[in-house]
Amino acid sequence: MNTKKMLPLFVLVPVVVVLGVALGVLNHADTEEEDTSIALCSLDADSVTAIAYKDASDGATLESALTKTDDTWTLDSDPALPLDQSKAQGVADSMTALTALRELSDDADVASMGFDTPTYELSLKTADTEWTLTVGSKNSITNNWYARLSADGPVYTLDSSALSGICKTAKQLYAAQSITDIDVDDVTKMVVQTANGGTLSFAQNDSTWTLTDDAEYNLNQDIVKKMASTICDLKTKWSVTEPQADAVYGLDTPNAIVTLIASDGTSIQCSFGGNDAEDDTLCYLRSSGAAGCGAGQGGSGRVTGCTGFGEASAAPSRRSVSEPICSSTVREAAGRGPSCRAAAAARYSAADMVRKAEFPSFCGFSFICTRPEACSSAPSTP
């Protein structure tokens, strides 16, 4: 009888033990997940007004400085270069968020930690505060970085990946620019001129393209619209804010000149020059630009590079740079010049850089059709 009465107690004891063990495991897990990192910067990222950094991690030294004025970041070495503001602010965000794994003891062998020849030097400024972090070498065993906030301050260790991508080149900070705000459906006229003097003029009315001098000609509408879209969709890849003479870029004798006129009278003219010596997928181009395009960032007197088709920033209608607008196999017609003009994936600049009146830039471009047969929807004849 007593045994039966005691049974529930004996059953409950193992249950309590199990619950106690489970609670202990959970408490241990909470302890393991506790953040033990050490904040290295107390500055508010939004209050940072200046950034400077040196990065010698890959052998060559990247050195750069940025300044924020009226909430706009500019590159100290090239203030006219348009920057992606979110990327520039991202550098400040990343630096202020840096944390250390641990602080080393005072008797650590600082002389062997590479501070005499730093791998990274990072600095931030606010209106009333300056912050600097010097990063030496990596620990040969843990592969973690040694870092310190002052020459006589404590040494910290940073995770091996803590500084990856924190220092950005000017090209990584560059903001791609649209060269025009003209929509392809608003284009009423397109004129294509080539280096040999050939000219072809198209008109668009109610979404239908025709040859200006032969309205009955059977044009391939998709081909002609792609030609106009190529100009309307151009995006810059890079800007040379202090360009040399036009001849350096092949713009003194352009391979092709394309002019678009919109229904409101706005126009843009693009002159395609030679290929970039460092990247033959890019070619130089001068663009007059549409009214209001690139305001506040474009400036003047630039030569700029732009995206090729098919990249992440490209519009859905864009295509691979290897895809021609029209067939290059169509034979040349008398007085019309070559069937297609390869301009490669391009760079563009704005008109008249000597006067610096327009925004110069480079952009992605493939082939320009320069004779009606190449743009015909009917088979061509030899």
C-alpha cells in the first residue's frame, strides 16, 4: 500500500532530473552564443564627415580619401567623379562596425606584429572626433589580424575576414550615369552617320519606324528600335574628369555619330571613337546628353565608361554585347557605306569637351546599322 502511494514520487524524480539537465543545456547554449566581441569604434556612422584608408593587403597599395559635404560624398583626389552614395556611406558603416575578437595582454610582443609596415590604415573624422585603426600582420597560427587604435594602446585581434572589401577603389565607388532621359518611345527621329560619310535617317510615328527618304521601305521594326534603345539605355562605366585631346580617344574622327530627337524637341548626339587600350570591350564616345540628364553629378569635361548589355544593371530589353543590332553579312550598297559598323561595348563622353559644356561619358554599344538593306525585314539581294 505504501509502495503504491510512493510510486508517483519515484516517477516524478526522473522527470525533474531530465528537466534540470535540459535547462542546464539551454543555459550553456545561451552562454556560448553570448557576443564577446569588442567594439573598436564608438562613432555614429552618419556623423562621419571624412574617411581615409590605405590597403596594402594584395601587394599594391590602395590609398583613398573621401569627404562628405551637405550629405554628399566626394573623392578627395577627384571631387567631380560621381560616386554611388550608398557605397561611400557603406565604407563608413563598415569601419564604425568593426569589432575585435579579444584584447591581448600588456606583455604581448608588439614588435613582431607588423605595425612598422601596416597592412591597413583606417581613419574616420566627425565634427569633433578623429578615429584611427592601424592593422599590422596576421597571426601565423590563427590567421587573425593584429590591430591597435594608438601607438601605445592595447593590441587587439581581428577576424581574418573582418577587413575584406572594406577599402574600395574609385571604380568600385563610381556611380553609373544615364546619358539621357529620353525614352525610346518618345524618339521621333534618328540619324546615323559613319566615318566614310554615309548617312541614314529614320523617323518614328505611332511606334512605327520608317526611312525618312523612303517611307515605303520595309524596315525591320525590332532592329531599328534596338538601335534607338541602345542610345537611350546607355549607362556609364567610368568618367575621366580631365580628358585629353579628342584624338587620344578617337573622337576627332568618330567611327559613327548617332543623333536622336524626341517629340518635345530634346536631342542627344553620340559620337563613337576608338577602343579603350586597357579594355577592348569598351570604346570611347562623346554624348551631348539630354536636358536635365545627370544634373548634380555629371558635371562637364568628362570622358566616361559604361556598362555593356546583359549586366545586372541593364534594362530587360538590353542584350549581350556580342549580339549585333543588324547582320554584318549584308553586302554594302552603293553610297550607303558598310552594312554595319562595329562600335564594340562602349565608352561615351559629352559634346565639345574643350568648352566642357556637356557631360562626357562612355557606354555600351554593339553594332550600328548604316544601310537600309541591313535593317530590312525582307531578304537582301547580292
